[in-house]
Amino acid sequence: MVFRRLLGSLGVGGPTVDTVLTPGPALPGSELTGQVHLEGGGADFDVEHVSLELVARVEAEHAEGESEGTVTFARYTVGGGFRLAAGERRSLPFSVTLPWETPVTELYGQPLGIVLGVRTELAVAGARDKGDLDPLTVGPLHAQEAILEALGRLGFVFRSADLEYGRIGGTGQQLPFYQEIEIAPPPGHAHQVNEIEVTFLANPGGVEVVLEADKRGGFLSPGHDSLTRFTVGHHDARDWEAEVDGWIRQLLEHRAAYAPHGGYDHAAPHPDPDHHAYRHGHDGHDGHHDHGHHGSGPGAGTAVAVGAAGLAVGVAGGMVAAEVVDEIGDLFEGEEEDEAYGEDGDDEA
């Protein structure tokens, strides 16, 4: 629990709500479980519904620059249609399925700088109040972990991770935003690319992996981007290090094809003009992500170390778990005012 507050719309004497999630990270596409604890106020109240919303803090690129906002990406009704007596304590257990594209917030127990929350809404006597907000911790699926571990073994270094508002053209993306995990290349590739961005788009059948080579222009040259896509099964047994190394080489060869004469021709066409076609609900502007941006997430500069347990994200220069908990209050504070990007979640009973 991060917050426990009186339902402000009902004033002093209203009921309180406290949502407690089952300890440990959830997985995309899996069950999120816990209990909503209600405590009656100074009078009897008719509870119309108790709902959970999954919310994320995302970044958006638009004509005026970059902004941040809160997106609700799933909603579930977990109870309702009962009377809560004065002073009564009642617990509502719940089990809801996370969207497959739910972002990964931690790897081997270390936070990546992504902030997700579970917000509880209680509708009582015709009034609704978003009473409780808790951090949501999500770990990687098997295939996601295997790919990230292979990248670590190949010498790539984690820089940062963020959530970008918009859609990647040509994919099966469902949510209105996607996660980018930004990694720096090992010395053998440093002359070819500044940064590679990894996006996972999971679905019931497997995981779409989108790799993008970021800009690396010469003097007075802005460079350009290229991307490749691959699909893997959830439980594929592969030589992941060799597989991922092949992906990286294909990505860089694809990139080189748009840089004739061995240079970085900034006038070359983008290999996928639909990529990063943003749909901004707040201003209707369509733009493209500026890949000179390396993210401002708290994980920037964090090292990726390969040890006996495989790839692990260190906390040196990064963010420890307690700071993520503290920051969720800061990031979601005032979200009623800046929730400009709309909602894209279905209400499940």
C-alpha cells in the first residue's frame, strides 16, 4: 500500500479503501491478485462498484516538444452492489488478467525506472473517488528475459527505459503506448550505432521483438533510423546468444543499406515511414520520435553485468526500489489535470 485516504468526494465520515497486492512481481498476460479492504464510515453507504485501473506514466512527442501524462490502460470491476454498514470492515479478493503488453518494470529484482500503478475507484452514493494507488511491479516473460540476458552476454549495456505514447506501424500492438529499453552497444559495434532500442510486444502466441538502431550521424549529419522485427514463442528453446547476435547483425546491415558509400546519409528514406506514428489525443498531432533522445529515466547510465545469474541491472547511478515507491506519488500527483492521453482499457467483470 502506498496511500490510504478518505474518500474526498464524500467528506469526513466516508468509507476508506486500501488495496493490497499479492507480494512479488506479476507477469504480462498473467493474473494479478490481491484484496481490496473497505472500512465503513460514519453511516451506511451503498457501494455501487469497486474498480481497479492500471495506470502508467508515459512520454509523448508532439509539435511543441515532449510532455508526460498518465494513461489508464486497463480497467476491472472487482465488486459492488452491496451496502457497507457504518464501521464495517469488508475485504474483496480479486484476480484479474494483466494485458500481454504490460511493461516490464524490473529485471532480476532491480527497477528499470518504469512507473506503473494500480488505482482503486470506489463508487458510493452516486459519487466516485479514486481512493487508493499502489505501485505495480511487473517482471519479464521467459522469452523477454532470455533476450535481455543474451544482449548482456553480447556486451550491450542498459541505459534507460521509458514508455512512449504512440504506435509502431506494422505490428500487432494493442496498447496506446509501448516500452523502449535503451541499450548501448559493445565496442565492436560502437562505430556503427549509438544506441539500440528494444521493444517487446507480447501476445497470447508469443512475443514480437522490435529492434531499432538509433541515430548516429557524422559531422553536421543528423543520421537516421532503421528497425527490424522478429517473432518468438513464449517457450522457444534457442541458442539465444547466437540468435540475438544474428538479429543485431541483420539490423545493422539493414541500417547500412540506407547509408550508401559507407556513410550515414541523413537524406536516406526511413525504412518504415509508419514507425512511431504518434496519435496524440490531446492535440491530434502526428509526429515522429526524436531518437537523439536517450531517455531521462532514473536508470540512465546503469550498468548491465553478466554473472552466474545472467544479466542483472545494477543500481549504481540508478534507482533503488524504495525510490520507485516514493516517486509513484510524485508522478501520479495531479494526474486528474494531466491525464490527457485518454484511456484504452476494457472493463472486465
